[in-house]
Amino acid sequence: MTPVPSPGPLDVVVHSGPADWWVILAGLGPLAVLTAALLAFYINWRTLKQRTAADKTALDQKREADANALQQKTEADSRAEWWRRTQWALDRALDPDEGTKALGLATLEVLARSELARNEELELFDIAWKSVSGDENGDEPGPGSGEEAAFVDDHHNLGENGTTDEDSSKEVGS
């Protein structure tokens, strides 16, 4: 075979005119992707910041509501226990035994000083004190006062209808 002579020099012609729009757009592609990524990062960061603030506010409100609920429950439980003790003391204050009555009245006096006692209950204490002592002023008649303790519906203490228990009671079997 015969050798083929090498080709001659090749002329390269470069046209240096304005580039087409798609070539320019293809060159700006990486910049557009970077801009979109930065914009997405900023939007997500703002959303996360807003959600974090909203969650913190909601958590603070829940803590406050829980603290208020616990305080109300504690106060209600304390008042319920105070009332249970008051009922016990009232029962003792109305007992015919003088020692038991004194214990009940002393307990009522202590309970009346509690911050749990409301005005209505203090008024009930006054009424109970008057009924136990049999005196309008709440002073117990003493041995030197010349008065005897009044009993409900005795001859000196008629009921609202002007009768005593003896007027309306009958002995069974007679």
C-alpha cells in the first residue's frame, strides 16, 4: 500500500458574533440553582424560627395553665379538707358532754382563723356558737352569771310554733 500523504493544514474559522440566548442561559444555570437554594434556605429558616417561637409560646401557655390548674386543685382540696374538719368540730361542739363540746369549740376557733375560712362559713360559726352557748352575744352563761343554759324546746325556750317537744310527743305503747 502506498502511503497517503498527510492532509494539509486545516483552517479553523471562529465566528465571534453575539452568542445565542440559550448559550447564555446555559452559562447562568449554576447561578440560578445557587440563588434558588439560598432562597429556599432563607424561607425554611424563617419558617423554623416562626414555628419555634409559636411552640415556645404554646408551651409557656400550657405550663401556666397547668400551674393554675394545680393551684386551683390544691386550693379546692385544702378547702374540702378544711370543711371536713369543720364538720367534725361542729359535731363535737354540739355534743352534750362538756369536754367534747369544749374540744369542738376550740377546734372551731382555730379553724375560724384559717385563710380558708370564708365570710359565709364564719357566719355559720357565729350561729353555731350562739346555739351552743344559748346567748345572743355568744357568751356562755357561767356559774356566776345566774343563767342556765337553755335547751331547745324546753319550757323557757318555746319553738317557733309556740309548742315544746312534750306537747307533741306521745309515749309509745300507752
